[in-house]
Amino acid sequence: MGSLEDQIQQLKQSRHAVILAHNYQVGEVQDVADFVGDSLELTLKAKSTDAEVIVFCGVKFMAETAALLCPDKTVLMPDAGAGCPMANMVNAQQVRDFHAKYPGAAVVTYVNSNADVKAESDICCTSANAVKIVNSLPEDEIIFLPDQHLGAWVQKQTTKTIHIWKGFCPTHQLFVPERILELKAQNPGSVFLAHPECSPAILALADAVASTSGMSAYARDHAGPFIIGTEVGMLYRLQKENPDKLFIPASESAVCPNMKKTTLEKVLWSLQDMKTVVTVPAEIRERAHQSIERMLAVR
Ligand code: 13P
Ligand code: SF4
């Protein structure tokens, strides 16, 4: 029997499968993937692939998005228990109740949300396109959910009135301004890159605010050293793409436990057993799908 990687490659071919991995996945899963990217890129890859099976190495909302866009494909999650706590901070009834307070507002939902919440939404966005999506809408009043920090960051860049749901990412809450200042002082000339899920106090210290793949593009074009204000898995990709540059985690503790549930073994078992298949209930599928397609039409 060959290595785990070899077995995965062989099975991938016989199953006509593609492996998509988020930037926060462990290094060996990133290495075995056909494509590594941020939420928007993975959504686009899922939509455009001609593979019959998508092995989605990420968290549930990402695999659900792929399932919504690819009804004819089998979407597998190597660990179906990989959820996103932020996505679970709002449910469909709460969206309806919030909307009832601001009936004229358009509902813009970060893709880090469950499919039933997407079904209540006018349009989705990711961290890469949130400002563009909000500004593309005819409404001057916006409901933004579930991430309060991404919502506040968008508010700074638009004249529209945004009503923000108070969700957050527990991993991106872990950054502390004092530590960033300390790292900046220790690394003269360093550039601090922060994800918009970080708190306003952290974003105020950032040299650039970007999605995970936005960070990768930024690092390619600049010398660094870089202090990275997002989940630590991102450093693996950055270091691999830029072996001669220095990347420093803004916090060693910024680990998303759910992103780390997927292992190489689970990727192999997933292809062997064709498990776990991700589906979206029929009664919400069409509406949730529409909110993603509307986003892709603007991008
Ligand atoms: P990106 O779309 O920037 O990769 O972010 C996804 C995510 O879950 C951030 O916590
Ligand atoms: Fe969710 Fe935060 Fe993990 Fe991203 S890093 S998947 S927002 S818990």
C-alpha cells in the first residue's frame, strides 16, 4: 500500500473527485488538495469544476454552499462535525424578527452562515467582496449578519445605514492590541495584515485588511516581514508561497478547532466510503441558492 497521499490521489482519480481546501486547513491537507483558497474562490471552484465528487476540506457552511451550487455533484465532508460557531449565532427565525424591525432593509448575509439563514437573505457576501455587494444594492438600508466586525468594517466604507447582527468569530476575538504593538516594535518595518473578522481595535492597527486569499496576494507583492492577524493555518500557505519572507502569527492561539478537524486520514476515508454526503433540505434549497447566485452575479 502506498502513502496516504498516494492512496488519496489514486482514489481521487477513480472517483472523478476534486479536493478543495480552505486556507486554514492543516498543511498536509492543503498539500493534497487540488485547490486551496478563501471562501469566495472555493465557491467559484465548486461551481466551475467538472469533477463528479467534491471533497470539501473546510467547515460545514462552505460545503453546504458547494452543495447548493452543484446539485448534480456529490459533496463530501471528511469530518461532518466541522461547524462554524459564528454561523450558529443566528437562526432563520431571528433573521425574520430582525427584518421585521427594518422592513425596508436588504438582508446581506456573510457566507459564514447556515443554509436556512441564507434562505432568508437577499444576497450573500464573503470577506473578499462584502463592501462591493453592499454598495451594489439599490436599498440605502442594510441588515448585515452574522458577523458584527465585518459589518462594522463595511459600515466604514459605505454611506448606507447598516443594522448589524452581533455575531463574532471566537478565533478572531483572540487578538490583543497590546500584543500587535509589541510585535510591531520587535519587527521594525513589519506589515500587519488583518482579517475583517477581527475587532475594530485590531483593524485600526492594520496596514491592510483582507480576506485570507487577499493576504496571500498582498504578501506576494510586498517584502514584509508580515504579522498575520488571522487563523494560524494561513501561515502555512503564506510561508510555502514565499519561502524567503518572514511571517509572524499575531497570536499563536488563533486556531479554529473546527478547521483542524479534517485530517489526511479522514480525507482518505471520505473517498473510500463516499462519506459524509452534504445535502441541503429541499424546502430551503432554492432560496439559499438564489442568495449565493446573486452574490456571484456581482462578485
Ligand atoms: P475567508 O473567506 O477570508 O477565507 O474567511 C473565511 C473564514 O471563515 C474566516 O474565518
Ligand atoms: Fe468560523 Fe471563525 Fe472558524 Fe472561520 S475561523 S470557520 S469564522 S469559527
